[in-house]
Amino acid sequence: MSFVPTRMFFTKGVGRHKDYLNSFELALRNAHIEGCNIVTVSSILPAKCKIISVKKGMTEITPGAITFAVMARNATNEPNRLIAASIGLAQPADKSMYGYLSEHHPYGETDEKAGDYAEDLAATMLASSLGIEFDPDAAWDEREEVFKMSGKIVKTTNITQSARGNKNGLWTTVVAAGVFLA
């Protein structure tokens, strides 16, 4: 069976609990996707796939349905440890082409740093598939400018959730997801 998503939405969440699994469930609940049977998929944004709001996307989820998503997640029970989960997106200017999504699950990175890195990953994958020449050692800001000036990449963005580990050692889980819909 083949499924090509026509829409997707981004969401994120954080959960804390004494049990690892429950903290993950609470993070999914905070992201409004706890009722899904999530199947994680890799990094391709289908051609012509429309990005919709999380609010609209939530109305189209049937509890218990098999739901495909690109997901980043991270967890810790270490007090005060900074964790993050980030999804990056790079969309081509040509709507008949596919784009890229990336997942990043770092320790010790802020929302901004983790988000920039995830966005950079997605844009770099798309740029290389489009044949855009760039210096892979250049800073993200420089490469972003090259990518956008090429006229081949129209949009890059990210969704990131970070949190510090609970001071009393409860499990803290963060998730970020790009959820696909028919």
C-alpha cells in the first residue's frame, strides 16, 4: 500500500513523570497527538504537500488511526539537563519537487541553536539534491543566503521543543513532529 500525504502540520510538546513511558505519553498529549498510533517515517516532504495549522490538523485525526510522522524526541531524568527535539523543513520553489524534513535530538542546546541546526540539515539535504553549489563549512547564515538566493529553495523553518530535566529527577521528554495527513 502506498500513501502520499497531501497535508501536514507541525506540533511539539513536553511531558514530565516518574516513569519514562508516561513522560513520553504526556509529551504527546501536550503536542495533541496522544491519540495517534504513530509510525515514524524519514525525511521527505511530498511534492505539493500543504502545511496546515496544528489546530486544523487536530480536527482531522481519528483516535487510534495509524498516523505517519517525522518525529524527533529526547528524554532525561538528569536534573537540570537541557534537552531538545527539533524538526527542520526545507521547501523547494518548484512545487512539483519534493522537499526535506530533518530530525535533531540534542543535549545542551537551546531552542534557537537546535532549531537552526535542524533547519540547516533540511536545507543542506535539499540544496544538494537540487545541485546548488555551496561551501559545507560555511556558517548556516551564509549557506541560508546562498540557498535562498539560488531561487530554488523558497522556505526553511523549524519547530523545536526544549526543556530542562526536572529538578527532582522525574523523566522529562520533549517531542517535535511533522504529522502527515491524507
